[in-house]
Amino acid sequence: MKANRVLGLDIGAASVKLVELEREKSGGVRLLKYGVTDLPGDSGQEADRSGVITATLRQMLREHGVRKSRAVISVAGQSVFTRFVKLPAATPENIERMVGFEAQQNVPFPMSEVVWGYQLIGGASEKGEYEVVLVAIKSDIIESLAKAVDGAGLHVELVDVSSLALYNAVRYNYEVEEGCTLVADIGAKTTNLIFIEKEKIFTRAVPIGGNTITQEIVREFEDKKITFAQAEELKRKKGFVGLGGAYEEPEDQLTARLCKVIRNVMTRIHADVTRSVIFYRTQQGGQQPTKLLLTGGSVALPYTDHFFNEKLQIPVEFFNPFRNVALAPNIDRDKLAAEACGYGGAVGLGLRLAAGECPIEVNLLPPYVIERREFNKKKIYFTGCAVGLALVGASWGYYFNQRAEVEQKLLDNETEPGIRALRQLESQITRQQRNVERYGQIKDQIKKLAEARVRWHQILDDLTLRLPADTWIIQLQPAAKGVPIGGITGGMEMAPPPAEIMPPGGQPDAQKPGTRKEPQITELIIVAGSINKPNEPERLQKPTEFLAKLRESSHFDEKTTNITKGPTPKEGDMDFTFSITAQLKVPIAL
């Protein structure tokens, strides 16, 4: 990554424009590469485009042979809250506090949810006032855009506002004349208007652009049921701004309808330009524009300059952002001349790092990028510390190695009785360690027995509480995987467990060599009895009632606790029996 190279990425609603600039030793700026790629999908629809932007950028970097580089990106004017405010003369500290107060009063979102910045424009006015441009954007919008660029392998250094980047490009390439120059950046969704005077700037975003034209074409040719993409292609191939009036209409009816639609939308843009000029002059104290510079993807429509010249009655030019930028030998001059007016924003972004200093340097960098940058700065110190520690460790290692050799020589000269005493002490320590391990195993066994005893009390108490009326337990049989282990009868005594649990089939479970599988009780076979009252139809519901209560218990598994033998009393029986297999949620070790 060369420090003197930078990418300017103008990520718009319909396309991505890229310029790679290089700062020359003389202080000038040279263009190395440039390109534009349409963003896939319907640019007329709002959607999360992070994945699309990342994929498009990767494709562009491959096609233009651009490796990992520093990047300056911009956010579109319609996504940014921009406000020009006037502040009284004050110290820089007080100005910062006043701007913070203005931000809290004007930004229509909680300050914790936005990234914002500001900059003074020019010096103090004759009244001693300062003019400040205040910009803010929702954090999630700028973070999503920055992460999409990061995903393409680029390093986001700065985040600018598209209209302010364009202003920097104009100031770099054109001398600011007396009076006011108006820049109209007609993009896909928005037309950004920038009023430029020597010590003054004002911007305004109009929500009309190239997509508006395309949508109107879709409506105009509704009878043909064309899609947005087809309308966009029709606009690019056959469209131009109809001049109307004394000019003849095209003979082709389709082209005539198309040009009329385009002229109507351009007329709407002109109306907003007129209103913005009036607002600028009356509310901002600006001058009447004496020159118009056209830029943006939608000004490529033929006769756009003639249309605005006719409407505004002022000189109209296409903005050339490469006017004061040197060109690399591989750049096709003729091709660039035909496309130059669309790269104003991208060049303005690249100039933020390549030119060294720009008139307006607002930065809306997301917090996570700032934190990553601070960490990267500290990595140098971390690396130095690590190297220092490694050297210290190596020095101490050498010292201890030499010391060990000396100590070894001293040990070799020690008497044999001393060595035997050390060996006896080592043997005693080894025996004590084995005793500790053995006592630890005994402790664990005692703990398991105590826990099992407490659990049996809890389980038996729980069974007693859940017994329905006129019902008692005849036999309680522990089992493991369906194999009975022993039992608790009317006396509630546990039969001793077998040495090894045998699964169905009579063969012990396969075990790994050197291991012993500890037997466990996994379920209880409960044989219960209940009084048979022939005159009570609900008497046979006791098993179901008991089963439902067992399933509610914290000791038994709800799904695998079931009745295994239902009640079948005969005529004349005073009682009847039934069996339930209750699966333990936690097995009990034997």
C-alpha cells in the first residue's frame, strides 16, 4: 500500500465511480486510473446494498488492477443532514461548544445515534459573525457503507459528504471568480446545488434526478409495460432533452414522447433551481449566480447544457474535474474528455489526501474505524515492547544458562550423602502426592454417596406428595436401561446393587481398554395400588392422575415417563394395581 496513492470512491444510487490519484513530489496530483460500474439491481428501490457494493468494488479493483489502498468515500446528500448556521465572534473553544449546542437543537435524531462534524467557512463577516457548515448522518448508515468498502479489502481513511467533496474539486480546478458560481450535480436520485463565492458556500439537495426521469418513462410507456431497467436503457440510447418552442420535434414518435418526458423532469429541476437561488439570495445573503457548472451522471443526456442556458440565461459549462490534474501516460485523453464531468465527486474525495489540504475538510468517519486506527497506531509500540521483551528474555536466558553451568559444576563436586538425601526427599514428596490423589478419590466417592442419599430422600418425598387419594406404592424398583437393579417394597428398603449392570441381551457394554463404566440408576419402576370402588366411574383414572403429576416433577422426564401396565380389576376385587416407569432426568450413581 503506497502512502502517496489514494482512491476516491463516489458510491451513488446507481453506480460506483473510482479514481486513483497520486501525490507527486512537486506537490501536484496525478490521475493513475479511473472507472465507473453500474450497481446491479433496480436503483429505483430502497434496499440494503452492502453486499452489492462489496461485490462491485471487488470486481472494479480486479478490472483496473488496483491493489489494497487507502480510500476516501462519500455519503449521498439525501442521507446527510446539512445545516449552515451563523455564530457570533468567539474563541475556538466557545465556537465548538456553540456548534455542539446547535447540533443538539437542529439534528433531527438523538446525538448518540449520529456521526457529526462541522467546519468554519472563511473568516468573520463584517458583522463579526462566523458561518459554520454542520453535517450529521445516522451511524448505522455510515457504518454499513464503511463495512461494505472494508469488505472489498480497502482501508477507509475519510468519509466526506458528496456535495462538499464536489466543492473541493471545483476549488482545486477553477479560480473562484467575482460573483457566484452555481454547480448542479444531477445524480440518480438527487440533484445537489452548490453556490460558490470567494468566502462563501451553500448547498441544497433536490430530490429529483436521473431515476425520476426513468420512472416517468415507465409511466409514459405504461401501455408497453416496460420495466425500470428497460426504461433506463431506452433513456440512455435514445433520450435527449427536448428543447421545445421553435425547435422541431423528432420525426420518430417514440423518441418524441421520450424527449418530452425528459424535458418535463428537467423543467421541474429548473424550478427547484430557481427557488434555491431565491432562497440563497434572500435568506443567506448570497449573490445571483453568473455561471453554471454541470456535473453528475445524468448531465450526459444531450442538450442538457442548452436547456439550462435557455432557462437561466447565464453561461453553462460541463465541469472538468481533471483540469489541474496531471494524467498518467496510459490514460486515454479522448475517452476521459467525454466522461470527465461525471467524476467530480470522486476526484474531490481523492484530493482530500492527495492534495494535502482542501478548503473544507469534514470527516464523518464511523467510531469503529477510529478505534481500529488508534489500535493500529499502538501496534508499533506493542511490537517494540515485544521485541524488547524478547531481547530481555534472551539476555536472561543466556545469563541463566551460564549460571546453570556453574551450578552444575558445584553440584558435581558435592558429596554423595547430600545427593542421596535429596533423592530420599524426592521419594517422600512423590509418596505424599499419591496419598493426596488417593484421598481426593475417597472424598469424591463420599460426596457422590451423600448426594445420592439426599436425592433418594427428595425423590421419595416427591412421590409421596404426588400420590392420589386412596393410592399407595407397593414396590419401587430401580432400574438401568430397563434392567431391574433391586427394589423397595412396602418396607422401603433398597436391595444391594449388582457388581455390574447388564444391558438387554446379557452382554456388558463395550468399554475402552483401561476404563471402568460406573453403574447408574436411570429409571424407577413404580408398582402402585388403589382401592377399587365399583360405584365410582373415576376410580380407574388414578393411574392417569398419578402419571400426570409425575410428569410435572423436576426429577422425572416428561416424555419418557409412561404407564407400563394398566389397571385390570376383576369383579369383586377390593383393589387393583398398575405400573409406571419413571425416567430420571439425572441418573443416580451406585
